[in-house]
Amino acid sequence: MMSVVHRLTAGWLVDHLSFISQCGYEICDSFAHAGGVTHSTSVTSTEDYYSISTFAAMPSSSGGPPYDPGDAVEAEGKRAKMRYVFREEFFDISKPHIAAACEEQPCQGCPEVSLTGIKANSSREEYQEGAKSDTGDSLATARKKRKRKCVFNQGELDALEYHSNVRKLIWEGTLHLVQEGLKSGFLHHTTAKPSSRKNNVPQHIVCGLAELCEMAKQFPAVDESDHQAVHVLEEEISRAEQDLLSCVMENSSNCAKIIVLMGEKYLVPPKSSFLLSDISCLQPLLNYKKKYDVIVIDPPWENKSVKRSNRYSHLSSWQIKQIPVPALAAPNCLVVTWVTNRQKHLRFVKDELYPHWSVKTLAEWHWVKITTAGEFVLPLDSLHKKPYEVLILGRFQGDVKEALRKSECVLPIPEHQLIVSIPCSLHSHKPPLAVLAEFIKPDVECLELFARNLQPGWTSWGNEVLKFQHIDYFTLLQKEN
């Protein structure tokens, strides 16, 4: 697995950026004419995707000066090859978002801190943050804010207790993986000035996919009896919105494709399929007639921050329970759910959601976010924001005999593991779960629900499923035969 940099007992150090870019999106089917211009119509992978594991990223070489996506390339009678790679500046996390004391970084070893100590550190941090935000407030308002910062409600107390239980595992596991990353050079301490590349990050990318899904409810109803469940993508084409939203779009070739939607271009990787819709329009996915051996779910959990920011729509616990996972899951399907650090959501998944879906909880893993220097992106003991997120893993309890057959020669799921990586600066761009390959037979069917990007070998569904496939998130490289 090319995305795994180091594998230790505690977990994995993962290179998220390389996983995306090493899929080898390459344009190679357009010939240039003398004095003319080569236009890109499709993107071809550098190797045969039939030989690539569902979870593996493809090795590839890079070179040539970067070009803005969509640019034409002049050539004289030569066949030009161009490759798209994800923009590196989105992973240029060289400093923590909030500075922590030196002794609170994984490179310093794990100090023993009691729950009382964590509470005190959190209160002090929140008090300082509140004091900073009080500028311009009235004295009474400022006092109210500061008073509130030092009081813990029940949810916060539950979160603190949970954190105190997993803190040592996260700190020590991250320490060992960071040490390996520093030794190999993947992670590195730097005193260089901040990169100016961020000034070139496109600011105009607007995702109207969720709004389109909402508008689709006004489209005329599709006759299921004579409507095809899947549409196979051909060359670069502009799709009618109603066609796109009424069936699964499949790229079964070894070439990545470019799809144009509402005038915007999106890259679709080889051997991938997707359904762009909201939770009210899941029937095309059921009509796809596939049963999945791996289902990854990243629900839009309801919380105060989401409500205030209006950044994306959220679902209630009741709505999440209505997702037809049992109808999509193959026997012994591995179900992985991303959960926020709110104990309410963790308890809901373990005690209500998984039993409702006939899924048995097996393990609880953590994704730990670090900088390029191996520091936590946030103070580990921060009260409201942690440098880690939770994954709950379970098995669908379907046909017992078939489940036993599928579990043969497969490693058992460890109770706790860490996935440590430099996070993408784009909100909610989760790392790929290529590490699951150790616990899954090859050539399995994989599904991601509430996806915001696509992966080779996966089916993806969500109302923003193409969001991070927008061509402006990629850089176009040129090279010639």
C-alpha cells in the first residue's frame, strides 16, 4: 500500500497526499498537430487498474512544470502526456492550528496527567481563548463568557473521562510513529519561512452539488421499469443533471474520465462509480444490485457548530438509522463509521445504530492529525477540539455460514489502532482507509456513504460526492513521450 509510510504495532503513519496523486491520472489519447493545440478529453492511468488492489495506490513518477488545470498545451506533431496531481499546498500543515506547550507534543514523551489535571488545563486554555475574544465586548458580557468557560456540562465531563481513558494510547502510539517518520525523513523539523504556494490556492471553487440534489426533487419522477440503473461513462461529456441524479454513474475503464456538470469539470478515477443524491433518493444505489464487503460511513452529525456555521446540512440520529445498510451489506461486511468526539454520538453508534443494522461492534480506532514536523495539530488536552477523530468498526451479522466462509484466512480486527497522518486543510477531507487491506480479502466490493471524493475500486454516494474531485483542486503536469 503506497499510502502507508510506516506500520507499527500501534498503527500506521499514512501519506494521504500520495494516495490521491499516485492514482496516476494521465492524459495520453490526444495527438497534437503542427502549430496546433492539444486539448484534453480523457485521463488515462499509467498502469492497468485490473492489477491494482482496491485499497492500493499506484506508484507513479512526476515531472515537468505545473500548469493550471484546463490549460491547453502546444506541441508539434507529438503525443503529449499530462497527469493530474492533487495540490500539495492543501497538505502544507507545518505548524499546529493552536500552539501547545512543548511538553504537550508527542516528541516529548507522555507525561502522566490525571483527569483533574486535564480539566484544569482545559479550563485555563478556554479561559485564555475567551479572554482573547472579549475585546470590544462589554464588561458584563466578558465576565459571562469567562464564567462559562470554567464550568463543565455533563457532555463535556463525559468527553473528558473518555479522553483520559484513550489519552495514553494515542500519545504513546503517535510518539512511536512520529519517531519513525522523522527517522525516514517523511516528517521533518523546519525553520523555513511559510510557503508562498498558498497564495496560488484557488479561492473560487464553489460546490453547488448539495443545492443541485435539493433541486432534483422537483424533477419529473423517473419510471423505474424502463430506466437503467447504471450509466457507463464514456469520453469527456457534459451530463444532463436529471440523468446524473437518477442512476449510478460508472467508470469501468482503466482510464479516468472528466465529467462536466453545471459547467464545472470533475475528475472520475478508473474503476469507480458514484451516485450524486441526498438521503431521500437512495433507490438508484439499491437498484445497482451490489452487495458490499466494506461500507465506510461519514455521517453529517448534528452539533452546535454545524448549526451556527450553516456549513453543510446535518442529519438527526433517526435519519441516520434509516440508511439501508442491511440491504447494501454482504455477509460479514466490515462497517466503519466516522464519529465526532461527542460521547452522545459514540454511544448512539454502539448502543443504537449498529444493533439496529445488525452490526456487531468490534473495535474503536483513532485518526490522529499531525503537522509535517510530527506535532499534534491541536493541543491533545484541548476541551472542545481534539487532534483526533474516532472510527467505530463492526461486522454485519448476516448469513452465518457465508460469514464464516468469508472470515477464513482474514486477520481479526485489532481492538485499537491509530491512523496518523498530515490532514488536508480542506474541511472534512478524511484520509483513505487503505490500511483496511490487512483485514479484507482482495477484490472486494467497497462503498462509502456521505462521500465527498471518489476512489478507484469504490462506489461512493453523497450529495457532495464529487466535491473534492473538482479539477481546480488538482494541478496539471506536462510531459512528452
